Amino acid sequence: MKRQTVYTLFVIAFILSFFVTPLGDYSKLQLNRLFASSPTIIEAENGGRLSSYDWRLKDSDWNLFNFQRSEGKVIFINFWASWHLPSRAQFKDIERLYHRYKNEVDFYLITNEEQAPVEAFLAKNKYELPISYQIIGDPSPIKLLEPPGSYIIDKNGVIRVHQNDISDWDNNAIHNLLESLLKE
């Protein structure tokens, strides 16, 4: 075989690996992480406000609870799905953020999936995050975003981050924002 033919076959095999092998899935996750940017922070006077805190969700044990328990607190909300590559790609950053602020910020990682695939995903990756389940059809005080959409909400219910894309959540800009919101 000619050198050019071998090179072409190698390139084709490499590209195909992104679609049909675990290596490809891992590579796509890494590429998403690499190109994730810091979320845009919204000044308080420009942020929207929650219409209320009345929002029913289910916890990881499938028990109903009300979002009202977070009124007056700093809140991080992420809409995600275990099958969604950008959601999975940012979970490591979210977990690091969670472990840093779990006693000060209320975290809601909200999915509309069934319990089984969510639990399998969390167990496989050894994540220790507080998962909440959306109740389809129930009213929400905020716009429900497509995965991997996220919000950070201050103690007064003002939306300070409204992010629709994959983001780097474990960075100095977000740490500084959360520190300042916690001091308010």
C-alpha cells in the first residue's frame, strides 16, 4: 500500500472512533470540557427575578418537596440529562463547585428522566450530587431550560447567571460571584 493510502485509512479510522467506540465518547467529553467558557454574570439591576418560590420537585428518593425551602438563599440550578453529552461534560466542574459550597448554596441538578438511568450514571461516575426530578406539567417560577442550561440566583431571587450552554463552573469568576452573593 502507498503511504498516502495508509494515512487516509488511519484518518478515517480515527474519525470513525468518535462515533462508534468508548474512546470517541471520552474524546467528545474532553473536547466539550476544553472549549467550555465561564458563564456570563448578570449585574443585579439587569437580572430577572423569580416570580415565586412555589415549585414542586422530587428528591433522589422520589419524595416531593417544595423549592420554597430555598427562599432567601443563594441557589444554583442546572438542568441536565444523563444521555446529554454537554450535561455530562460539565458535571465534574459542578461537583467540584458543589463540594466547595454545599453548606452555603442550595444546589438543584434537575432532570426529567426516570430514576434508573440517573442512578446508573451517578454510580458509574461516582458523583455525589443532590439530584432533583422535575414534575412534568407542574408550574415553575423560572423558565425551564434545555440541558445543559443553568441559573445562579441570589438571596433576593434575582437571576445573576442565566446560561444556556456548557460552561466551566469551577473558576475564579464563579467563586467570586458566589462569595459576594453569600456576603449580601
